[in-house]
Amino acid sequence: MTKDLAFLRGVLHRKADGETSMPSLAEIGLNHFLPYLLNRIAATWNTDMAGELRAFDLTTPQMRTLAVLGINSGLTINELSALAVTEQSTMSRTLDTLEARGFVSRRPRASDLRVREVEITAAGREAFDAFWPVMFRHYGQMFRGIGEGEFSQFVATLQKVLRNNRLSGESET
């Protein structure tokens, strides 16, 4: 087992057979395999949000887009796709719908007229602001019983994992 994965020994509750021993997924267990846990959490969140969004006549990609633009307006489709965790083709269709509803507008970037930036409109902010209390309630339920220190450490750890993922992806390209 590599030095970087030494933490798995504690998760597995066994001693590795030397430094080159690699545990099986069965030994790690699904409930200790982070990608599995993250997918379950995300799937549950998305299902809950999709149900709630129907009452607001919004889809999950639309809500994510409005949420991201509410914080960071003036993004390109590529930037928006990455931050909203949505395929670029889905983002293009989402923006078409949001623009038709008056929730976003697209304009050429001042420094490069070939690049189009997406801006949230006042109507788009109102649409997201109407949904935000529902979203925040679910967010609060997700972290029920988790203290501030535990939450802060969890977020810091996830940010390190995200950074490691980015570095891993960059080294493979």
C-alpha cells in the first residue's frame, strides 16, 4: 500500500500485508468508499430537489444555473457548465429555456466579441430567491446533528479531495 493511502488501514480494520498490499473494494466496503457515498448523497439531493422544483416550474439544471449565476454572473457556457456540474449540451438547452423565460441574458464579452457571457436577470434572481428557502431547508436537514467544527473540517476535506481530483486530471492530459 502506498504511503498516500495509509489511512485505509484504519478504514479496513486490518493490517496490510506489507507496503504493496492493495485492498479489494469488498475489504474497503461501499460505506467507506467515498465515490459511492458521494454519489448516493448527490442522487438523494437531486431527487429531493427535482421534486421540490416542479412547484417552481424549474428543472435541476435550471436551478443550478440560476444558483451559480446568482453568485458569479458573466460566465461563459463552458465555465457555467463546469460550475453547475452540467454537460455543455444540456447547458446550452437550459440557457435557451432560461433566456426565453427572461431569467438570463447572453451578451458578447467586451474584451472578445466572439465570447458570449451569460448574465442573470432580475427575474432570474427572483426565481432563484423564491426557491432558495426550500433549498436551504434541505441543506439544513442534510447536516442535522453535525457541529460547526465537524462541518468545517468536512468541507475542508472535500475541498482537498476536489483539488486532488483536479491535479489528477491535469496530470493525465
